[in-house]
Amino acid sequence: MDIVFLGTPAFAVPTLRRLLEAGPAQGMQVRAVICQPDRPAGRKAELRAPAVKVFAAGHGVAVAQPEKIRSDAAFDLVAAQRPTVIVVVAYGQIIPRRILDLPPLGTINAHASLLPKYRGAAPIQWALAQGETTTGITTMKIDAGLDTGDLLLRRTTAIESGEDAVQLGARLAEMAAELTFETLLGLARGAIRPEPQAHAEATLAPILKRSDGRADWSRPAGELYNRWRGFQPWPGLHTRFRDQQLTVHRCHPEPGAPAAPGSLECAGEQLRAATGEGWLVLEEVQLEGRTRVTGREFARGARLGADDRLV
């Protein structure tokens, strides 16, 4: 089974590792690895190599980084490998049909949701933000739509209490590696029958925007907490205090009958904000241009007044 692997971020690394570990001894040979180009990152906007490139280079695997996977050069690169199957994990670009149709076993994707729920670029983040208690990995055959291809295998996991997107993503990445391996073995034996998705049950998980992290204090505290969990590390949960941005780094909900949404109260050693239903305890916050502090330290430094509120 000759494999072309397409993936870019850290989430894709465990699957690539699993395929390399399998190797020819288990009938799998990774012929090419393709990821997105290096991109500017950090305050200095220095070019940073994707996690897949770093991992592949450390294991002696050459990596191609076409600017556009739709280009003729990218097509020629994939076609030259004569792949039996293409494996895609969080690559980050829409793959054209002429590449999808190259391998006889198809182009296989490991998607971090229980499809057809949470189709799109941010399934882990939106599942948490919506308060889901279970999620999982689905392998599917990619078609021309947005995560609409036929289903192959599925594995479910409970979302742990307090788990955020970084923690859940790490667990699901390992699940994706094993499920992709099982899927390839099953396809090679002809033991998997693709099944169409129930398209009427589909939900979307669009790419995150900075505005998704803006706190709406009229929402229930539990919902704000779920959005904080889901939107780690970016865009996080942020608000405005005295016309400056305030980032919430750690928080948790508490029941109660609060005052106007966004109003602040010190309760013992805790700083909490009123929401549409309950309190959101602000365990750790950061005012723009300042260092991270506990909620209580922030309250002392700000010398909160009766009219201060978050907006």
C-alpha cells in the first residue's frame, strides 16, 4: 500500500508516526508527505515550520510544501508517487477532485467529530463550545463537498469534565492515528463498506474568528465556560474593562442569582462576573499590556467601583 500523506499541524503527527511505524512490514509505505508552507508566527512574525514538517524531517522523510494543492506541480508530485491511497489529516486546503481520484482505494480523511456533526475546520472547538459530552473520530472517503464523503469507521469518546480544546485535541489525535491505521487495513482486505452520511443531521464547525471569543455576558455562565474551554488557545475568552481588553485565562461557573450581566463582585478571595444565568468566577485574567494575575489580584489593583462592569 503506497501512501501519500497530507497533514500540517500537531494533530496530524500521531497518524504519520503510526504509518511510518507500520512500514513495509505491515504493508504500508509512505511515499510522500505534503504539508502547508512555513508561515509567520509569534510577535516577530518569524517563519515557523508546521509540526508535520518538523516531525518528518526528524525521521528522515522528505516533505513537499506546495503553496496551492490545486496547482499542476502539486498534482504532478502526487501522481508521480502512484499512490494506492491518500491519507489526509488536518491538511488545511481543499483538495481538488483530480487528486482525490488518483488512488484506487480513494482519499481517506480522519475527521475529529462524529460525522455528520461538526463538519468544517474546527470540530473540536465547536463541540466543546456547544457543551457536547461525547465526541470522537470518523474516517471517511473525501469527496468534493465539505466533509460530506461516505463514512468508513467511527470511534467515540466521552469528553472529560473541564477538558479544553488543547487537551481533547491531543487525545483525539492519538485516536485518529489508530483509527486511520485500522481503516487502511480494512480497506486493503475489502472488509469496510462505505456508508453515506445522514446529510439532514449535519451541523457545521466553521473556522474560528477572533470575534467568537468575545464574551456575551447575557449568556449563561455554563455556556461562557464551554466557549472558554473550546476556544483554547485561540481566540480564548475576552471582554472589555474600562475600554481595555481583558482576557480570561482560567474560569469556572457557579450558580446564583446575580445582578446585571457583566457586573463584578468580590466574594471572599474570588472575583466573579454576573451572567445571564449564574456567575462566572474569573480565576485568572490579563489586562492588555499587563501580566496575568488572579482575579482577586486584578480586583485589588483595579480598585473596583460599583459602576465597573465587563462589556
